Amino acid sequence: MAWRRPRFLLWTAAAVVALGFLVALEIAARHYGLPGPVTTQVREVIFPPKSGFLLYASMALMMVVLTWRQRMVALGTAIGIDLVILLARWILDIKVTEGHPFGNGALLVMLGCAVVAVTRRTGRERTLLLKGVGLGLLLVAGRKTGDTWLLITSKTRPAVLDQYLAVADHALGNPSWLVGRIVRATAPVGPHVLDFVYVQLAVAAVVIALYQLRHVAAERRFPAHHLVRTFLVIGLLGPAIYMIFPVVGPVFAYGTGAFGTGGEHWAVANLWPETAPPLTAPHPMTFDEITPRNCMPSLHTAWAVTIFVHSRKGPGLLRFAGTFWLVATLGATLGFGYHYGVDLVAGVVFALTIEAALRSQARGWDRSGVQLVAHGSTVFVTLLVSYRYLPLEMAERPWLFGPLLILAMVSVILGFVRTVRLWDPKTALAPRPEPQPELV
């Protein structure tokens, strides 16, 4: 029977764990008097969603399992629903003061496809459509889950470790301070471009994923590994590190807060980005209960690295987009003062380690995969321990620890590249046949 199959049991167990996790986050958020991921998602069925672009991008992921005719019907239905909701708000004089004026239609279409899968599809067709709907809804749920995680970090971690990272960052030359001054010098064009790239990172990931999943409708199955898997796992595991190493970022700990408003009375001093922080013994510092502790590691860096890696097998335009998004994301994370340089180093190692683990899981674990994941995990843990317990030593010897940090990151990069090439060797050209002597 189907329910006894190992794959079915595995998916059922994963669904139960995911549902339990969402319920736990909902309860935790309610404990602090705020709605959790389940409540906020249900509200977006009617109320203005937080990100309309993300909902349409999620619907695009879901549509990879549909035929072109079905895609046009789904897209037209979503747009039509949004137009009706816009018209109703205009007639009732309801102004959208928070969230996007569109996106409800995309969410309703995804939910409608789930109903169709259960009531009108059978067998393999039902499974494929449910997987498509689940993929789209997972991206949305990941966003809501991340928002709740950030709330929990700000409420449960009153003390932050920014001073440790600011001191350790001396080993890299305080790149956030340097890039922050460069970004300010390019205003208003530079900040606007970087802000768009930073905010729409998930949409860029969907573009790459759509290319990877373009044959799903024809082949009637998903590939063993694709970008969305890594994207979601990074978003799930990253906030757990936030709880261990809570950090708010230089613009908050050493500046006036994001957009130049608020947070200055919690900061050590108003130093970012003009003056590098002093080289003194660090200690934990109390911060507000609003700002997320979401710096270590830099998940935006991790996601941008993943986009870059998965864009390598695409056409030239897609490879260029992946490179641009990576470079611009690194510039934004540092230039806006959201991260320290050491956050980015940890983010690169974090992303490649997770990517290696998921690729190994998809193709079957072997010695090379185990070694790569073990090496990446060791380097990542070593970085965290060094930032916490050796920051002053790192800052006093930048000529030693600066190159060591870069070499540690490069070792993981080279190990990843070498192992992936071993897993996916390029097709060798067939040898040219030797000329045969003519028979007389």
C-alpha cells in the first residue's frame, strides 16, 4: 500500500515536524503579544500582504508543474482577483497604509490549486501538483517563519555581542566602515540600487529556480536538488545561530540605526561609518527589544552565494545576474552597516557547507561529501569560537589573523569547487579515430 512506502512515510514525518515547528513559533510569538507565522499568513488571504512580489514569485514556482495553458489561466485568475480586491478597497475607501496593494490573488490561486489537487486529481498528477503548491507555499512560509524568528531573537537575547565582532573586524580592516563611506559617496543612485538588490533577494532566487525547474512539467518530476532546497534550509538553520551569537550590526551598535532614525541611545557611540571603533577589550552590551539579532552569520550573504553557485550552469545572462546579485548583496550588507566583515566570511562558509550537505544527500553520501561537510562545519565552528574568545588577539595581529580568516574561507570554497567537479565531471570529447591506411 502507498502509505507504507518509505518515501511516503518520510514526507509525512517531515510535514508533521514542519507543522509542529510553525505551531511552536506561533505560540512563542503569541507569548510576546504579536501574531506568529500562521496568523500573518492567514491574514494575507484578505489583508494587504507584506510582499506582493514574493507571493507572485511563489506562485511562479508553483506553476512549474502546470502546462502553459494552465499557467495562463492561473496568472490571469490571480491578476483578476487582485483587481477586484483593489476595486473593492477603492469603493469602500480603504487605504493601504501597510503592506502591498497586490498579492492576495497569487496566494488564493495557490490555495485553490491545492484544493484542485485533492478533489480533482489522482495518483501521480495529484502528487506533482501538491508538490508544486507546497514549493510555492514553503517560500512564503519561510519568509513568515524568518520574521517570527527575528522577533524571538530580539525578545529573548537582551545582550548582544557586537563589540566582539567589531574588535575582530580589525583583522580585516573594518570593511563595513570603508564600504559604508563608499556607498554614501555614491548617493542617491548607489544606495537605491543596493537597497533594491538587498530587498528582492528572494525574487532573484526564484528566477534561478525557475530556470532549474523548467522541465518539471514535461518530465512530471522534480530534480533531486535545486536552489529552493538550499534557500529554505539556510533560512531554517541560520536563526538558530542568531540565538547562540546575537548581534545587531554596526549601524545599530555604532550608529544611529537604520535610515538614521532610532537606536542611538543604545549604541556604544555614533561612529559608523566615519570612525573605526576603538580597540578595547569587548564585553556583552544590552540592546533594545526591537532590533533583530540577525548578523552572525550573514544570511543575505549565504543566500547570495547560493544564487551565485546555482546560476553557474545557466546561460550567460543568468550567470551574469548571479554574479551581480552576489557582488551587490555583499556591498549592501557592508555599505548599509547591517553586517561586519567577519559576518560575511562566516556566511560564505555556512552557505557552502549546507549546499554540500544537500547535494550529498541528493546524490548519496560518499567520502568526498563527508569530508567537505566536515571541513566546512569545522571551519564555521572555529570562526565562531575565534570571534567570541579571541577578538582582541585577532585585532592586535591583523597581519596574521586577517590572512588566516581569508584562507579558512578560501579553503572551503576550493574544497567545494573541487568536490563538485568530481561529482559532475564535464563530458569528455570522444577521441578522434586514428586514420586507417588505405588498402591497395
